[in-house]
Amino acid sequence: MNPNDAIRKQILQYFYDRNHGATSQRGKKGSGMKISDVKRELKAKYGLSQQSVISNLTYLIDRGWVKKEEVQKTIITKGGTILVNAQFSPLREQLDDLKSRITASDLGEKEKLDVVSDIESLKDQLAKESPDKTILGRLWEGIDRVAKVAGLVEAAQKVWAYIAPLL
């Protein structure tokens, strides 16, 4: 028996339970959810690492046991409606994770505020169909520098894996 079979069974059971108790398609009690929430909840429930969740979830998606759905979000602001480009969702999730880690770091408040603003500006660029490469590059340089100073090299590398193809 493959050692990953037990993990895959736990993931499938998790999704079965989630779907069985769902009151809607999406949302807090919905059957659909963000990958980051799946990773967090599977870690809490079964003690699974991020890597084991992703690799086994990818296997289950590839085999058709789990369906992955890209969602385009609409955000209403004072200035109008913003469509969040679903193709950049994994990058946005990694940026949110990096932002959380930076705000929890020992950096000074001014540095935290500056880099969080840059992360939000970068995410604003991702709402565009074709983000401006020059702006993305300049914003990323500053974010990456501060992340390294804060000792968050690994988190920055995860973001880089998604942002590099856009530059």
C-alpha cells in the first residue's frame, strides 16, 4: 500500500464531511473553499504538512477525485467595481501569507506599513488583465528586500515562484 493512500483518504473524507454539512456552494459553511483554508484545516484536523496536502491534493485533482475551480471575484469599492483575475489567485494567496508574516515580524512599524502598502499595490496590479511589468518589478524589489531583512526568505521565494513569470 502506498503511504500516501492514507493521506488521500483523509483529504477525501475531509471534503466529504465538508460537502455533507454544506449550506451553500461557497462561504464559511459552503462546500467550495480556498486552498489556503483547506491546508490550514487539514493541518489542524490531521496534522498534515502543507507539502503533503498540496502533493496529494494535486494527485486527487489530476485523477478527477477532487474538482478545482478557478473563481473570479468581484469587489465593490468607492471608485467602482474591481474584478480580481482568478488566474493570479495562487499569487494573491502567497502575498497574503507574506503580508501576515511581515506584520507579525520584528520589523519597525514604518517598515511594516510601507511593505504592506506595496503588497496591496502589487495585488491591485493583479486585478488588471495585463499587470504592468515595470510596476510589478519595482514593487517586488522592495517587498523582497524587506522580507529578507525580516528573515522571511522562504515565504518570499514562494511568492517569487508565481511573480517571476509575470516580469
